Amino acid sequence: MTNDQRPTTNDQRPTTNNQQPTTIHSMDYPFAPIEPKWRAVWDQTGAHHTDLTKPGRKFYGLVMFSYPSAKKLHIGHWYNFAPADSFFRWKRMQGYNVFEPMGFDAFGLPAENYAVARGVHPGVTTADSITHIREQLQQIGAMYDWTREVNTSSPEYYRWTQWIFLQLFHRGLAYQKQAPVNWCPSCQTVLANEQAEGGSCERCGTPVLKRDLKQWFFKITQYADRLLESLSRLDWPRKTKIMQENWIGRSEGAMISFALEKLIEGWPDPSGSGFSYFEIFTTRPDTLYGVTYMVFAPEHPLVAEITTPKQRGAVETYIDSVHRATDIERISTEREKTGVFTGAYATHPLTGDRLPIWIADYVLMGYGTGAVMAVPAHDQRDFEFARKYQLPIRVVIQPPGSSLDPAFMDQAYEEPGVMVNSAEFNGTASEEGKSAVTRKLTELNRGRQAVTYRLRDWLVSRQRYWGAPIPIIHCDVCGLVPVPEDQLPVRLPENVKEFAPKGKSPLANLPEFMDVECPICGLPAKRDPDTMDTFVDSSWYFLRYLSPDRDDVAWDPEVTKAWLPVDQYIGGAEHSVMHLLYARFIIKALYDARLVSFDEPFTCLRHQGIITHKGDKMSKSRGNVVNPDAFVEKYGSDVFRMYMMFMGDYEQGGDWSDGGITGIARFVNRLWTLYLNHAEGAEEGEPSGDVRYALHYTIQHVTQDLETLHFNTAISRMMELLNGLLEAAVQPPPLSRGVGGISSGQGGIPGLKIVLDTFARLVAPFAPHLGEELWHMLDAKRKETDSVFDQPWPEYDPAALVRDKVTLVVQVNGKLRDKLEVNPDIDQESVVALAKMSERLTPYLEGKQIRKVIFVPGKLLNLVVG
RNA sequence: GCGAAAGUGGCGGAAUUGGCAGACGCGCUGGUCUUAGGAGCCAGUCCUGGAAACGGGGUGGGGGUUCAAGUCCCCCCUUUCGCACCA
């Protein structure tokens, strides 16, 4: 960015006498009548109703739908929705057929907790909230196609959520299993792993407990590799992709079989040796010779089988204490590792050594096989444990150029090195050793190459009322029986009195809900009392937006094929893992079932930043919540939304301050005043000179900035244009002013009409009501039903951006010493000649030798002298 | 501990490929109009010396590369976010 390109800078302008404005009537932009007027017109003309049967150049613009957990739309919603709408409106003016839907993620704990707190049925409070929020949403003036609104808590919607569950069930992707799961004692329900990050409930912050319960899972782990692999095809923030990668947590290594010293029923004995085998996963098969003991997770099913009578008491006491600990305590890395010996031994697959088997809480049942080989010399956790319980430490990887003595080690050596004490592998580099050892184990049928993931299956059942009932019937004879599709939806009973959480689903206490006939055998059977995780609802809402009224299918295949995937998805980064990963999984599963023709739902994703207030996240408890309504009422919706865009980088977020909004209000007033005074009778014809340059400069930059969601700088560029126009229109400046300014050379501005028409179109996506109003002010013949949003987005003419004079910076020894007004394609020789003549440069050049000349055409000359 | 991003005036924030640091806005100062001004308009506003012209310094700290560094490299500090015994 160089000054000479700035349309409004005029640093060489001579001071002029103050000339009083003659035509400016200062008055405030009357948003109060104007904004509702245009909203009514848009409603009337169906301006925001997208004809989905004629996609044309389609553009599916999506924001994360709102969560009616309270009655109010908060500033975070505005910050997500309003700038996103500006982007989508711009797309529309670029000629895209834009579809911008809105709906309500109305099921779930927050909505239910809100209802419970007030003793009212969640259906009532939700409907109430939706009514209020919809009104507030309408104030934004966004292009929402309200004819396609969805509400995930309506039977018309959750019927199809249940249908999707059944599709997964039929494909073996929805299954029930008994497992230690996260239990939130406050919400009285189980949670998915993603919702219990760090051991606390994602909703209420309560530490979660482990409970062994039978629950429904979606087999997302089956898609781990594909979820990982197709990330590379997505235009998503790098950070979001990394988070998903980390969450999936692929790691390569080996599965290795260790023999027990006895035979246990149900456990493999492939060699018929009379001993059972168990597997462990390791990423370091090269350290296999350094194993000195084995560790099982306390929950490991073999523990009960192998524990010797002598150790039984200690083992049981230990397991008990582990179960009482919350996950927070258990996973804290601060805490010293604890464990206990089981009395049992395993046999090393290569050396035949006896290895004591311990249980310890640092081994997690949910990862790998729930058992590990312990190599204290080369794994810090094993090292700490071995030191504490005086277990042997055996060095098998030697660091380059030195040797390790276990007696003097104060931490494990985890880096690569050379294998030692490893029989035939001695001297092998550890990296190479990984595959060499795995190969040997494979030959001996005692191991294999393997990949494991951190990702766990998605636990989807919830012991709560306000959700979509799981469409499964439990029959003593037939087992798990899917509810026949023609019987969907399984309606959530409405006349429930006690929906507060009690540890099991409130539905379990309703015989009229629970008791059914088995659809297969006709005998009495029970419904599943649990409801689905809300993230199931939100994993497919973008499909339903396209066919919200269809009661024969979940979505219209033709329309879906034409409109999806979503072209631009905008929402909070807090959904980087959960919602976005779940939705990707559901879409891939539906793709495999040939129910959709795309396997990634969101081609391009961006996150808005977070708006803080006084440095903190806004929250009721901090008392720093900014109420958008107050500002909308005072300044109007356009000013409010533009200020949010102007505050800073959209993807960065920022700190709210009341003061700054006046800057935008002034801008809008000044712009409005300009049109008020000049719209009528503005000079026809083509703009020329500096005005033409400034206009095209603005078009270029606003366009570029919108492309990258840099709303703040786009608005700055428009402010510069306005400042320049006001100066030119109000005070015809002397001819001699600097190149940067707008000068007409006469009283008026030639081509002002075109300038104003273009400006109205530029500002329209940012301030839709204002844009519409300004555009209509320009031509009395324009009907109310004509819309600026049906006008083409202005295009800049590169020729208009070519200047006949540019400011060339002259440096001496890298320091700025002069500026020259020159022809842009002037050559080095001429510039040096000009520089030598410059009086300002004389003191720096006199008596010196020019040793080097650096010339950047049209920009800079640097003379190195000495 | 690991991973990612960021640190620029009183404040929010701008600055293609390294090429005029501080655009735009808030706030502040002075002026103007006014019964009044917390409205509008005009001028000024990184720090520092100077009446000015014009100098000197300056993008978290330290070093380096370069004619030239907010931007590239190395070390350090701080903040935010994410993950956190994942074998």
C-alpha cells in the first residue's frame, strides 16, 4: 500500500481559508422508518425466497443455526450472522443464486435446563424463545429464506433424525454396548468424549464420572481414516483442520502378542501352547527388548482372571479407588502415577523373559488395547512408574555419541538412537528398528503392523427428555428391533409432568410410551427410553433446509444434488471438533448408503472471532453482557452490524466498546447527507480524473476485502471515498493540490451520478437497508420493488487505476530523504538525474560517492553513498 | 509438557513479493457556528528536540541477514486458544 494510491490523502495540500458549506444540511439518518420499510418490501416481493428448482449459479451460504436456550439473541449471534449475511449479499450481487436459510437447534440440554429452571415444559419455552429470537433475527435484515425455516424439535424434523439413526443402524454404524462412559452428575446424563473434554462436562463444567453403562454409539471410528484423509480437500482454517487431526489422533505402530502363563477361556491361544495371549499396541517396537514389565488398565477384562489370590485384595482396593476418582483427577499429569502388582506374569515374545503384570491408572482402557508394554528407559511415564515401584530399567536405545546408565538416568530417553541389548538388532538405527522388529514379530506370528486412533465411537444416547427418541424397540424374543419407517416419528410424549433429570430418562417412567408390541413378533416389548444427542440433529440440518416441507422423504435427491455441498459455512470455532466432525461423519455414512452424492458437507469454512467485553468473555455471571437490542434501537440495525464489521478482523474477533460505534453512525449520516444534497441533479456522464481513480480504487479494494472477509478494511476504503467526495463536493479545492486527493477543478463533480450509484451498490451488502434507500434516492423512476440487490456488483476498470504521476520515494543509505512526483514508467537513469538536482538531497549527496543504486520502478530509489 | 496463533500510538486496528510504519475510526486538543453543545464543520494528534524549517528515535526484548526488516532467520519474554498420561 503506497500513499500515492490513496484516494483521499493530500499531504501537500496548501492550507485554504475555511470555506463554509453552502448546501450541507446536517441531519441524522432516519433509520427508524427506513429499515422496517425495506424489510416489508423485501417480504412483499419475496426477495429472499430462493427458487431451489432453478439453481443456476448456486451459492449455499450457511451460518450455524441458533440455539434457543434463552429468549435473547446475543451479540455473538449478531457477530456470526450479520457479517455472514453481508458476504452472502455480496455473492448475490455478483450474480449468484444465493440460498441463505435459518432455523433453530431447539432440542438439547440448554433448552431443557432453561425450561426445568422455570418449571415449564421445554416445548413451551422453546416455542416462546423461537418466536422472540425470530423477531430479533428479522431485525438483522438478512436474506433469510423464512419459508425454509427448520426446527429440530418438531416431529416433522426429528422424524427424519430418527430415520437417519435407522439408516446407520442398518449399516451396523449404530450399536449398543456396555462401556465405561462419561457421566455428568449435574446434567444427569452420559456424554460423548468430545463433550467431556478435559474431564469436565462441556455444558456445565462439572467433573464427569466414569460409569459402566449400556449405551448407544455411532461407529465414527470406522471413518477415522477417511475423515482424516479428506481434510486435505477442504478449504478450512488450518487450525481447525489441525484440531480435527489431533482429535482423530492417528498413530502408527505395532500390535504385539504377549503370552500369559495360563490359559483363560475366551482368550486366544493361536499356537495351541496352552497359554492365552493378549495384545498391546506400541509406537516403539524398536524398544521391545527394553520391556521390563506390563501394565493393564484397571478396567481391563483380564485383570480379574489373572490376579493371584495373594494380590486380589490389593488389586480390588486399587480398582475401587480408581473408580471413585473423577477423570480430572485421573488424567492430571501432575499427579503421581499409582498402580499395583497383579501377581501374574507375561512372557516376552522374543526373549522369553518373565514380565510382571501391573495395573495402573496411567493406562487407559479406551485407547489401543487397554494394555501396554512398559519400557522405562525410553518412556517417561514408564520411567516414573518404575522408579516409584523399583522396577528394573533396561536401556536398549543408545543416544548418538554417548551411553546411558540406568542407575544415573533422571528421565527416560525418548529420542531416536541406536539399538543395543537387542540381540540381532544391535547397531540398528531405532527408526529402522521399528519396522525390523515388527517384521520379525510378523514372521513369528507374534505381532503385526497396526494403526490406532485416539478417536472413540460417538456416544449418542442421553438420559434426558428433550431430544429425539431413539427409534428402537427392545424385544425379549427378537432383540433390538428398529421401529418400522412408516411408524416414524416415535413421538416424544407431550403430557410429561416430570421431565427433570433423575439419572435415567424421564421417558422410562411412562408406560404409555414405553410399552409397545414388537413389530416382528407382536409380543409385548419396550421402547428405548433414551433420546439422541443434539449433535445428531445438527449433523444434517443443512440437508433439511432444502426440503423442509417434504413429508415423504428427508430430502429431495434432485434439489440436494444441485445445492450441496454448502459453499460457505460460517460459525464459531468452538464447534471445530464436535459439530463439524459429527456432520462430516454423518455425511460420509449417508454417502456410503448412496443417500447423498457428496461426501463432505462444507467445502469452505470460516470462523468468526469472539467478541469480548472489557477483556472478558461476555457472561451473565461477569455482568459484562452487551445487549444488541439497545444499540439497534439507538443507532439502527445497519450501523450496529457495520460497527461489528468495522471493529477488527472478523476471524479474530475483538473487544466491544460502546464508543466506537459513533464513528460508523457519523459515516452513515454523512453518506446519507451527501445523497440528500446531491442525489437529485447529480452530474451525468463518466467520472474522470481523481474521482474516477478513487472510485475504481475503492471498488477494487472493497471487492478484494470482501473475498477474504476483511470487512473492517473494506469499510475503511468506503470511508476514504466518502471523505474525498465530501471534500470535492463541498469545497472545490485549488488545482495545485496533491495527486492523492479528489479534485474536480470546477464546482461540481462530473459523473457524480455514476459515483453515487456505484457507492450505493458498494455499501449495500454492509448496510442493506441504507444501500437500498440510497440507491432509490438516485432515481425517482425506481420502484420500491426494484432492488439494489438485483444490481450487478461494480467492477473496477484496471485502466482507471493507472496514474499519470506517482510519488517515488528517494532514500539515501536507506533513510527517507525526499519524494519525487514522476511518471510511473520513468527509468532509473532519469530518476537518479532528478535526485541529483533535488535541493533536499544535496546535503546528503554533497561530497559523497554514489556507491550503489537500488531502483524499484515506480516506487523507490535508494542511493547508497559513502 | 505438546501444538497453533498473536504482541504495532492513549484506544480499536491498517500496512502485496522485504520498499514512505501508524490507513480508517474512537478519544483527545484548538478553532468555527450556536441561546446552548455531549450535534455539525475546519485544523491538529507515534515519541522526542525545535517557533518553524528540519532532525533524532520508534512495531514485546536481544542478536543476525539485507541497500532496505513490523514483515525473513536464531534466541528469549508475554498473552490467547486447543490438546494434555493416547503407549
